[in-house]
Amino acid sequence: MQKALDDALESLKAAGQVLELFVDDSILPEAPFSDVRQKAFALLEREQFPIVSDYMKKIAFDKATFEWAYYGTLSKTFKQNLRHLFAGLEFAGRVENAPLVNAIEFLQDLFKRDKSPRQTDPAAFPTDVIPKHLQRYLYVPLESDRRKKVLDPDKFEFLVYRLLRNALEAGDVFVQKSTEFRRFEDDLISDDRWRNRDAVLREVNLPILNTPIEDTLAAFHESIEGLLVSVNRRIDDGENKHIKFKGNREKRKWNLLYPAIEESVNSPFYSQLPGIGVADLLWFVAGETNFLSGFTHVLDRYVKHDPDPREILACIVAMGTNMGPWRMAEVSGMSHASLLSTSRNFLRPETLRTANDAITNAIAKLPAFHLYDIREEMHSSSDGQRIETQINTINARYSPKYFGLQKGVSSITLVANHVPVNAKIIGTHEHESHYVFDLLYNNTSDIRPERHSTETHGTNQVNFIILRSFEYEFAPRYKNFPKKVESIVGFQHPNQYGDALIKPCRKVYDDLIIQEWPNIQ
């Protein structure tokens, strides 16, 4: 497509010379048109005329035409890589996705009968799945009659794969026997158990679920409407220095201001502290927190000797710095066999969690810990860090953006007041928002954050109500905040908010929520 565009631009000069033929006095009025056309072809090649004329008519290039033409050349590739996988999976969807589900079942039935789409009558294809704006690209002229067009089976198959990918990511189509693309309802309790909903609500003992929905909506109405007024007032009065808007009252646009100068890594205060070795630091922390007692042997009985604290600390440093036991044995003078045995017997997720909780709880008791509170509330956050793996673990996945041609994992860490409270290893293909509640709920330390933040990748529509139900305030940080404002919901019609800079785009229907609340699981 880019080459065609470049060729058209280069031909524009020749096209100008072609236009000059119409005012060329050297061409006699009675000259046949064939002579004029011969001169035009001498200035601009014949095959370039359609491209240049389209460009000059302002319709330029239809990018989708080039795109779908290229997909036609890739038919062999996606058949070899996608068809077998597609044929072996079981898909299901909601009622509104019936056209796509029908197309999926149609293709899968062909593949199960070892029949190619090219061997099938094009009229039998479920064409209602084809969006109207793509129909012109999926139909090609017949070789016998160029005036008639017929459906291209290869392009249709690729369209189904593309729509299926989009529907899976949106949660509209499901794969029942998968871990990531199941229905949302599969994570809910069974209908049989929910029939005794009163007992279930008493068991979970969450105030928001046991409170009448009328009272919950009244509290939301007071807080949300008050915040909308307060936020817009601070923006209008210029009190919010982080928002910049331009334009007049009717056509104002705004965006968030981000700091141009990065803050220094460390406060000057820390530069006044003397340096200390990692080994001395670990011994000091062990003396203050007794975290080494959390490293118990993997066997409950028949343990012949107590663990050597030096070996445990050496293994922690070796694993934490990615040195490995072999390199640590070389630099420390310890036996590689003993380090390997210690790491296998004492270092595992359970003991690491216990040791981390001991250190975390000790830090939480320090007077300086709550100096990091924001508005007298403990504010936590979670984010994932991509780490390349040396071995092929079950969570390891390819991610060219982070690992090139290698595999890696994502380590999600829950941090509160600069203290790592909890962590979880997931695959780089998994969405971080699915694990936000797990990190908070499975936190075994004494630190209990009241407000939690994530970046955009840690947000979804379910986390708001889940975290609110368990008395956490969810305060995500969106990358494109102005766009997210478009999904705000209020208790009045959007027209009632006038020309407010930040206003809801739709209204909460109180009666509908009150009516459906008993059926919400």
C-alpha cells in the first residue's frame, strides 16, 4: 500500500504534464484522440492512470482493499497455523453473537467432514456475519463473468478468525474448557446454592450485600453527585493545577498535565546514610524480625539437622540477584551441593511468604510507616514486572515486546507504603486485572490498605464492585483519562449537568437496579 502511494506521488508531476495536453496549441483541433492518448502514455505509464486519477479525486487509497488483498495471499499460512486449532476447540456465545456462532459452527462442520471451504457452494455460507462495510472486499469477480461477484472462501475464513479473536477478548464468545476465555458466569456460585441466597449472604458477611439496595443507591447518589460538583468547580476555578483545557465554554477540550522533569531517584536524605553490605543488612533484619524462623524444612519429621542461616541467606541472595547457587558457591566458598540442598528443602512459596510477612509486620510497627499515608489512608498499588525465564515454566510465554525471541513471566507485586506485601507470578498473556482482588484478599500480613490503585491494565468493570464489597476503595490510574471519563454514570440525565467539563454520559436506572438486585449473584 505504501509503495502504491509513493508511486502515485511520483506520478503526479507527469499527471500535470498530461493535463497540459488539453491546452497545448501544437495539437490541432482535428487531431484524433488516439494521437493525444499516445502522447499521454509517453508522459505517464498506462497502468499508473487509475492510481493517479483515484488519488486526484480525493478518494486516494482504500486501505482496506490492499489489506484484504494481502490476506488473500496469506491463506496458506493461516490455514496451516489456525485451522487445526480452530477445528479442535468448542466455542459458545451469547444470543447477540448468533451470526458469528453460526459461522463458527459452519466452518467447523466442514473441517470435521474433511471438506475445504473452496469445495463448498459459496451460496451456502452464512454471510450475515459479514459486516456491511467489509462485503465489498470479500466478494471477488467470477473468472467466467467479471460482472458477477462471488464470495471468496479464504477471505471469509480469515474474517471469522478475526471476529472470533475480537469476540474472545471482549468476552462475548467463550471456550468452556479454557482457563482464560470461559464465561463470566462460570466463576459465579451455582444456581442451586444461590437459591438459598440469604444463607450465602450471611456467610460472606459483606455489609454492602446485606444493606438494602435503596440505602446503597442513596449513599452513592450523595457521594457521586457531590463529587461531580466539587471536581468541576475546582477545575473551573483553576484550583486543579493538573488539568489544562483550551477553547471557549461551548467547545472546551482538556487533558491531564504530566510532570516534565523526572524526580530524583532518592531523596538527598538517603545520601547522608552510610553504605552497608547486603549480608550485614540481612543479618540485621534477621535479628530484628526473626524472619529466618519461617524457613522450615519441606519434611515435617525425620529432619536430621537444623538449617544453616548462612546457607539460607546465601540462597536468598543467589536467587534474588539471579546469580544461582553455582555462582554463589564460587564467590562465597560454600559447597554447591549444600546450597542446592538448602534451596530445595527450605525455599518454597510458603516459607517465602511467612518470612516476608515477618519483615512486613515489623516494618508496619515502625513510627515512620504511616508517614507515607495519603490523606490519613493507607494507599496500596499493584503492577506487573516482566521477567525473562531461564527455563520453560508453565507460566512462561513469548512476548516480543519484552523478551524478544525468549520467554518470560509477569510478577505482580502489591505494594503499600513502599512495602511489598504480596506477589503472584502469572503469564504475560494474562490480564493483570484478574488478580487484583486475589492479591488483596490473600494478603496474610498485618498491613491492610484502604485504597488501591492500578494502571489501566489492572482495571475492568468487575473490580469496582468487588473491591467496594470488600471495603476497598478502587482508584485506578488511567493512561487516557479523558477517554475514560466518557463512561461515567450519574443519577441524572446527562443534559441536566449543563456544560460541565466532566459529566456522566448515561443515567443510572434506580428502579431497574432495585428490581434486579435480588437476582445478582
